[in-house]
Amino acid sequence: MALWDGRFSGGPAAEMLAFSESLGTDLAMAAEDIAGSRAHATMLAAVGLLTADERDALLRGLDAVEGDLRGGWVPAVSDEDIHMAVEARLHEKVGAVAGKLHTARSRNDQVATDVRLWARARVDALDVQLRRLVEALVARAEVDGRQLVPGPTHLQRGQPIWLGHHLLAHAWSFQRDRERLADARRRLNRSPLGAAAMAGSPHPIDREMTASLLGFDGLVENAMDAVSARDHAIELAAVAAILGTHLSRLAEELVLWSTPEFQRVRLSDAWSTGSSIMPQKRNPDAAELLRGKSARLVGALTHLLVLVKGLPLAYNRDLQEDRPALFDALATAVASVSVAAGVMESLRFLPGPDLRGDFLLTTELADFLASRGVPFREAHHVAGGLVKECEARGVRLDALTLADLQAAHPAFDADALRWLDPEAAVERRRSRGGTAWSEVQRQVGLLRAALDSAPLPVSSRL
């Protein structure tokens, strides 16, 4: 029996039923749907719309339905969605009193509540994994970070840096993802329950009570907004998509660094695979999959943005299509960050290249002249000319003599040669955020303080 069969002479066509059902997706929210029903029944009794006996019968019935779900009961497709499936099963358990549970409630505010509860738990799980990933990067910066490596721009050698400086650049991006996630959670964690279809209820309900029982921080104040808003889902998808770009960037570097051409890192056996035909292969599949799954995160955001574009208020059936994208985005994000953390925790960094005399030290020559009062544009031109000379001679910068330098510019003196030491070059960059080891250590301290601060609020026990 459909919830609306009083208005219709017959049921929907079989093809329409198959086309419109969302049970396959909604089953993921079974625990949240039952939790919302428990809170609603408790509130209805508190305001006098249910007797204590009716409330207790409903709560016992909901416990039984939850037990059935955990035991493997699968609702029929004809139930259409999780809300109707639970209500029908509840009717089997407790009889006609099950019909009273829908007083002052609509499937519109039910699904909005379920989605927020489901998403909140995944947001908290995602933050746990993000914290783990940031911790892994910080730990690597501390343990392996005092290794000289080329700092790239345009994927070309730019300037020498400590490896720790590079790793912390990734750590900061993931820490900002945590901040975005926490901010999005505050808007997510507002209760739409009690909004009913979109106009509220004539019954003396207590929305604040159900919000408190479900661990919400507050209410979605407007009933029409409560059932039609999907910006919280879009915001979470946006956070996941931005996170995906950060994961993909890290993954791309791991793919490059693990090649024989770079020889910078070796992924552990746990996060690598071999080839079915080439025995020597050691493929960085975990990193490649991280790079690939970022496309799903960006796709989910696009899906949700297009879905809501141009929809009139309030609820429209189109909104049923929000869950597949949101659910996949958050599940993919949690799994991806967990894999990234596992990769970072277990990989091994290989010795860095010898940077003595490398052209990435050329900026040191320009900065030396600038420190002697030469305009930087002039200094830049002189240093570039020295590189051109070295290339013509087929030598590196460390082949230059003081006479060579002074022939290029009289402001060069004996100290200029000492500026070509790679470690000294790194340690000179002590400006805030620079690559000097003291700055690496300072940033480690800041990130550890952020990790040790209060985490996201823990979701209520459903």
C-alpha cells in the first residue's frame, strides 16, 4: 500500500517503480532513518501527541526493525525508499500504532535529516583520516626531511630546499582541507526534522528537542529551506573535490619520484603492484589510483551543482539524485585519504641527488650581487650570463673561478664562491615560511599544535 493511495485508483507502472525507487542507495541510511524515527517518537510523546505506551511500542518496534536490518533483511523494491520500508516493517511489528509515527512529519524532512546524519558521520571519519595523513607528512618531514633536494617550478629544478620543506607544503594543504571540512560541518549539523513537507506542522511539535536528541547544533529555521536545501551537500562535495586535487598532486609526485629517472622514493610492497608480463616492474598503483579517483570527486561536485541549478522551491523529486553523488564523494574521499596515509607511512625516501655546482644555485649568484647593492634585475642578467657561459663550456657552476665571476661583474668577491654551497643556500632562506631547517621545525610545531587541538565534535550515537 502506497502512502498516497487514497488519491489514486491504481499503483505506478512497474517500469515507473523501477525508475523511481531509491532503496538501493537509501539502505545506507537505514541506521540514520531509525535514529530519526526514535527521536521523533520521543518528541511526539513529550508534547502529548503519543501516549507513553504508544511511544514505547514504537521504540521497541524500531529496535526490532533495526535488528532485522542487521540480520540481513532486505526490503522489497516496492517499498520504494528506506522511509517507507522501515514504516512498513514497523507496522508488521507493532500494528496500527506505526501509522502515528508519521504525525507532523514528511518524507521530505525525513530524507533531509537522514542525509545530514549520514554525512556527519562520514565527515568525522574523513577528518580522522586527514589528521592521520597530516601526521604522516609531518613525521616524515621530521625524520627524513633534512635531505637536500631540488625545489621545482614548472617541473624544472628551481632552487635547493630541504625535503621537509616540500613535505610540509603538502601537509599544510591537507590541514586546510581539515579546516574547510570543520567549517562545512557547522552548516551541515542543523536539523531539518519537523519541517514536514515544506510548510511546518499544525501540531505542537518541539523541533529543538529532536535536534538535541540527534546531536544537531541547531535548526534549519525555514521549513521550505529545510527540505529543499542541498548547499550543505554541495559544500561537502566541494571540500572533497578540493581535497581530491591535493591528493592527486601528491600522487603525481609519488608516481614521478618512484621512476628510475627520478629515483627519489620507493613505495612499500603493500602499496605497489607488479606486471602480468614484465617481471621487473614495480608499479605505483596506489598513487595512480589516488590520482584517478580525484576525477570522481570533481564529478560529484559537478553532478550536484547541475542537479540543483534552476530547481524551484521547495522539494522536487530531482533531489533524490543527490545521494549517489554525495555518498560516493564522501566514501571515496575517506578511502583515498586512508590510502594516501598508508602510502606515506610506509614509503622509503632514497638519497637525494648531488646538487653541488647544479644550475639551481644560480639564484644564489644573483642574490649575492643584490646583497652588495646591485639592482636585482642587473644581478639576474649577470647570473644568467654565467649559466650561458657554463653551458658553452660544458661545465657546472662549481667550475667557475673567482676570476670568472669578477669578469662578469666587479661586485663579486671571494664570499661569492661560498654562496654556491647547496646547504648554505638552503639555510640562508630563513624568512618566515622559507626552507631553512629552523623554519621547517617551526612549521612542524605549528602543525603539531593544530593536530593536538580539539578535533571535530564526535557524532551522537545513533
